[in-house]
Amino acid sequence: MTAVPKMSSLEGSFPAAMLSAVGTKESWRKEVHRPATSTHKWWAKRLGTVFRGILTSAVTPEGASPLESYGAPLDLSGMVVLDPFSGSGVTGVEALKLGANAVCFDINPVATLVERQALQPWDLDALQAAYQTVESSCREEVDRLHQTEDGRTVLYYFWVATVDCPECMTKVRLFDSPVFSKNAYPKRVPKAQVVCPECLAVKESRYDFVTETCPNGHVIRQQGAVDRQLATCPHGHTFKTLKALKDERPGYEMYAKMVANPDGSKSYEAITDWDRGLYADCETMLDSLPDSVVLPHGELVHGNNTNQALKWNFRYWRDFFNARQLVSLSLIATAIRDLPSPTPEREALCALFSGTLEFNNLFTSFKGEGTGAVRHMFSHHILKPERTPLEAHPWGTPQSSGSFSTLLKSRLLRAHEYKTNPADLISNDNEIERVTGISKPFGTRVAGSWKSFTSTEGPAAYVATRNSADTDLPDASVDLIVTDPPYMDNVHYAELADFFHAWLRSMEPYPGYPEAVSTRRSGEVQHADPAEFGKAIEAVWAECARVLKPGGLLAFTFHQARISGWVQVINSLRRAGFVVTAVQPVKGEMATSVVKSGAREPSNLDSIVVCRRAVDGANNPNRSLKEALATAQKELASLRHAGVDVGSGDVRSVVRGSLLAYLASAGEELDPAVEASVDELATQSIKTVLA
């Protein structure tokens, strides 16, 4: 039997308001508060504070204090916690911090790489030694490719995309503004850098200038050649940028650089013939690289998140990099690949390199002064080409952003420190504090099978790339299942993860890393078609029901803009033998994320859907649809009263989930008429809750 109580605080007195408060603080700096799961990009990363709250509330009997459990050094030794959609490894980290054993499965090998870094320990001396071996192998050459004629280091090169006017064939530089650098707070610091679109001369000005005259006498105005989808050539011809590309990628032209000076200052300078000659050398070097070096391989495949790049004729993953980036990154990647393997430290450097790719490609841009300089390529959650990309020094200096050397400190070393002495956010007299001592240090050898997992003494982690609908776990072997499944119509992770995989497949970061061209797999749950989504997720829930111990509990976070997503989730749970025993609204990811802020009804909350198996006698606690509606409205109103931001999209999603869960438990068919009725009640609830 499981150690999960018959009635848990997760299903009753869940501390949603407190967790929303601490979760809000974590959401602004996840990489600081939960660095173990931030060594590499993964999408829709959940809040560690919320998942700690789920785990601690799940083992706290109703009637006891879940607030005390959250802030106490609980010991869940002997319990097995499964995450079938483990992503960046948030569930696994929080489980190990509480002394439990963690099983983390994900269908994507890039996610597996991220999870392994989150859970396994590194020998710091061995890590530093491996890093220095790589540095001695390639840094001198990478530095040489990023310097001025007088030997100063170039931190960043500024580029602009170009197309030929379809009417007169004049080259058009796709600036939307000649201001290419300004402060993050321009009204406070109005100084800015301006480029002349005609001759590419660079001069200092203000961000809000009206007109300027460049050193060569050309008049510069605020508006560049581009206005949204349209561009205008110097002769006045206006055309659609995409149509002008025809079947080719845009051209690119360097126009400025940021240089590190000997006195520690930085200066903006125009591109010289020497700079252009150095870049031409890189093109020659790229053509002469032997086949044995690491370079990205593979084609883009049409998909929800790749189509934007394909429209701009980026067809191969190597198209995402210019010649100097390919040469420099290949030097680093090849040096890492050639380290003695396999070791956790070599694997960590593979992940570090892969993370560096996010900031070193043609889809990045300049954020400005007074902030991290590089805006990474996934800021839009799609592969959106940049008209004015930024080329950074990939090895970097202490003045760099997003480089291999700086990410070593901000990602790997910070994660190592966190594993050694983990900290948590707690609420103390309404003040959010960062404390140590309530979580166990963690870091364990990662097992690759159930057999080796169960033979490990002490807290253990089993991490594998696999379809969670088909596992090697024995029947009734798991106490708790806590996860965050892919949503039906959001970011399609495999389409984006292939960007990293194009390099990693030649590096083999860990034994068994696949050499397949893509990370896309049969059995992926994420699908825009509701029926296919429901079918795939049902197969995973059925496997969860098989491996869950009698009396065990399944909890997952979910939010969905379309009611069809909720219908599929609830129906799939019912068919797999689960009954929803609670739907708890709580703080989700950062409310200002690009995906959420662009939604018609932006959401701030997730729903924690709590389930038990029907064969164990589980029942939905509500006795009528009216009671289920009142319960959902009460939970939302309670959060709002506590100061949590609750929007119309949150009310709609939580009420939908709660009502559909009750109706399914009562045996109702969730047909279109029921959907319409539930939707009407959800719409009415917006006025009730937000009044």
C-alpha cells in the first residue's frame, strides 16, 4: 500500500493562496530560485514551489496543516514519485529534495538531457578540468575570429537582413528603425546608437531623435525601410518582404560592432574592411572543415512552430547560423565531443554548449543597454527570423551575455551550489523569504532501468527517454504521480528541440542519445487535433493507473483555452479508470510570458487536477453540478481575496474543468450540448467571481 493518506490536503485544504504568492516571486527569476532545472532551455517549465506544495500536500492528511508541511523538512524516504511528462525535471528535483525516489520519463531526448543535469551530481574539480581542456583546445582561435584590427575583443556584431526590390532590384536593408542600441529605460537614459541606413555609418544620438545627419552627410529619419510586413526601397517602391525573398533566404550585412576596450569600457564602431575580410576568412574556413567535426545536421519539417522560419526559406538547421558562428561553435562542440566519455561532467558541458546555441544564431537580437544584451531565439516561442540579428562572441568574456563561459557560472556552477545546499521560498508573516535547511541536498547517479533504480541505496533517480504509455515499471510500484502534461495546442516542443538536437546528435552527450534526424516521435501527446490528443494522453493515463499503488494519487497541472482540450483530458482520465477528486487553481508560469500575453484571455493560473483510481473507491466530492460550480467559484474568489491576479481566462478554464470533472464522475456523456451548457456557466461565473 501507499503512504498517501485516504484524504489528503491536496484534495481539501490546499494552500493555493500561499503557493501563488511564493510562486509569483519564483516566476520572475526561476533560474535563480530553482537553478537545477535551469541549466538548459525547456518550455513551459513549472514552478518548483508549486510542485513542492503538491508533493507535501499530497502526503499531508486532511485536517493537518499543509502550510506547516510545506515549510517543514519532510522525509518521504521510500516513496516513489513518477513524472511521465518530466520536461526540465521539476518534479524529480522536488521529490529528491524531500528524500523520495524519482522516476522521470519524457519522450524527447533533449528533455532527458535537461533532467539528467537537474538530478545528477558533478565533481566540481572534474568539471573545471574538463572545461579547461576545452578552453585550451579552441578558445584562442575563437577569440581570434572576434577581434578588431588592433586586437581588441569584439563582444557583438550587428547585422541587418537585406532583400532586392522586386521592381528595381535595389538592395534594401530591412531596418524598421535606425536606432540599433538604446537603454532598457530610455526616458531615464536617452542616449542611443544610430546607424545610417544608406552608408552604415554609426553615430551617437538620442532614442527619440527626429532627424540626424550621418558623418557622410546623409539625413537619417526615425522610420526605417520596414513597416510590419512591407518594405520600401530607396526609390519608393513598396513591396511585401516575404514575396521579395522568392525562394532564397535574405542576405545579411554587418553594420556595427560593440568592442571591449582595454580600460574596461565598451564602444560602438562601424564595420571596416578588416572586419569584412575576417568574416570572409571564416567563410573559407567553414568550407575547409573536415567531415569529422561537429556541425548541425538535418532539415526543418513543417510544423506549428517551424513554419515561420520555413516561410523565410530557412530549410536546414545550419541555415540558422552565419559562417563565423558555425566555425566557432564547431570548434567548441568538437572539443567537448572529444573529451573522454562518458562522465557526468562531459555531459554537463554538452548541455552547456547546447544552451549556448540559444544565444548564438541568426534568430537572436539585441535587448539594449542596462540589461542582458542578447534576446534569445525562443522569446516568441516560435522560430521567428530576425531582420536585425545580433552575433555574439560564443566563448565570451566577463562582459558578455549568453556565452559559453558566462553560462558556466550562471547555470552549471549555480546549479551545483543549489544541489549542495538547496533553498526554498516560504511565506513568513506575509513576507516571502528564501530559506535553506528544509530540503535535503540532492544529486544521485541516474539509473537507466527499473532494475538498476531499485538496487540503488538511498534516494535514487530513474531517468529515461521513452513513451510513458509503455514503461518497464511493475504493477503497483508508484506512490505518487505528479506531472505537467503537454497542452493540446500550445508550443510543440519537439519542433523546437530539434534546433538543439541538430548539434547534440553528433556529440552523444549521454550513452544512448539517439542519432535520429529529429526528436519527433510516434506517441507524442501534444496534438492540435482534439481526438488525437485525447487518444495519446489516455494511453499514458492508463499506464499510470497500472503502475500506481492502491490508494495512490495522480496530480497534474493544466490550463487550456479551448473547452475541447478539457473535454479530452477529462474523458481520457475516465476511460483510463481515474476519478477527479479535486481541481485546485494556483499560480502558473509568469503572467507576462509572450504566449500568455498574446492570448485573447490571458491566464495567470493553472488548475491542479487531482485524481484517484475508480477501483480504489474514489468519488468526486461534489454531490451536484450546482455544488461543483460553487466549489470552483469559492476557490477562485478565495485566491482573488488573497490578492492573486485572477482573469476571465482563469475563471473560464477552472470552472470548465471542475464542472466537466463532476459530470464525468456522474456518468454524463460530455457531448456538444453538455459542452455548451458548461461554457455558459463558465461565462456567467466570470461576472460572479470578478464582480
